[in-house]
Amino acid sequence: MIAASMSDVMFGYSDTPCLEDVNLHILSGEFVAITGPNGAAKTTLLKLILGLLVPWQGKVQLRGKGMDVIKPMIGYVPQQIAAFNSGFPSKVLEFVRSGRYCTGSWFRRLTKEDYELTENALRQVGMWELRNRKIGELSGGQKQRICIARAIAQQPELLVLDEPTTGMDLESRIGFYQLMAHQVKEEGMTVIMVTHGLEEVRPFLDRIIQLERKEHGRWRCCTTTSCSGHFVPVE
């Protein structure tokens, strides 16, 4: 089943489009990387998929599981979301638990399941032992991991990550890729991730979507499979 698709999409921030003729399909239960040079509109592509930006032309669709589900539950970790200052008052556990309110009313009481999902997410990213630490006291890589834990605790069908391994060392990055591969294979999650570290994550991926510059400076997408247009395939 298709989890996300873009058909003949064009978008730009001024009179000139930065993305055009984008046609792609992402299937449910895939681990997909979006890559390309700096300035290649990778974050823009994510925001179009999420509906945070409206395309100038073309169509973007998301589909949840089940015949009656129009839109999936989405977890999103934007780029640099972990830039909390030292005075940020929340503790790690409180912050990750807040993700559970995305599944219901902000005024509801958290359940035993909410607490268990929060603990499990923090353990998966290796941050359970620091659950009572103030967020402002964490390193950049640790802050990034608790943002990922918060997204996982939401139990999303679609997890969208913009350069999530920023601030992590190599061991932590490999552990993160293994975690995402587990979420895809064992939990049926669909993961879309912007990354520059393509070689180290490649063994864990199902597909790669690469943005490449056309002759007149705009960006188009190509992928190892199911992409239309005159593109250079990823080797």
C-alpha cells in the first residue's frame, strides 16, 4: 500500500520553482532516505509530503492503514529541533511523555500504556537512565535522541526525520539506523529520513530518493525505484 505519494509537484519560495516534476511513491513499511547536496530542497520535499507547504501545482497524498483511514498518525522530528537552551525547564521524562497527548485530549490522564510506551521509547534510544535530567543540561546528541524518543512514543504509522543523527557519534548513528530498521520490519512503521551520511545508512535502507540539480538550477528527484522523469539513477 502507498503511504505517501507526489504527482507532478512543483514548488518554490519566489517566482522561480526550486522543485518541479516531482513524482514519487513511498510504500507502507519502507525505510527511505532522502539525500542530495546542501541547498537541494530536501527539507522542502519533506514539508510538502507532510502538508506543511502547499505545492504550486500537482498533488500530494498520505494514506493511513485501513480502508477508512485517510491520513496516518505522523511523527515528525524537524532539523535542529534539539536546540534547547540551558534554561529549558522540562525534564526528559516529562518531555517524552508529552508526545502521548498527540493521541488524545490534552486534558486526559495518562494511562499505564502511555507510561510504558514512554519508557520503552527512552530505552530504545538509550536515554532511560537520564530520564530525570533537565533537557537543558543534555548534549546536542542527547537532545536529538529524546526528540526521536518522543516521536516513537506517539506510535506513528509514518515517521519523518530531518537529519536526525546530527550531534551523534558513529556508534550512536549506527544504533539509530538499527532502531529505525527494527521499527520498519517489526512494527510496520514507514520511515522517511533526510540524511547526508548515505554510505553508513545504506545497508539499512529499502530505497534512496536523491535530489539532483537540473541544467537551469532547479531540483528534481530520482530514486532507485518507482520514480518518473529523466533522472540519473543512484548507483
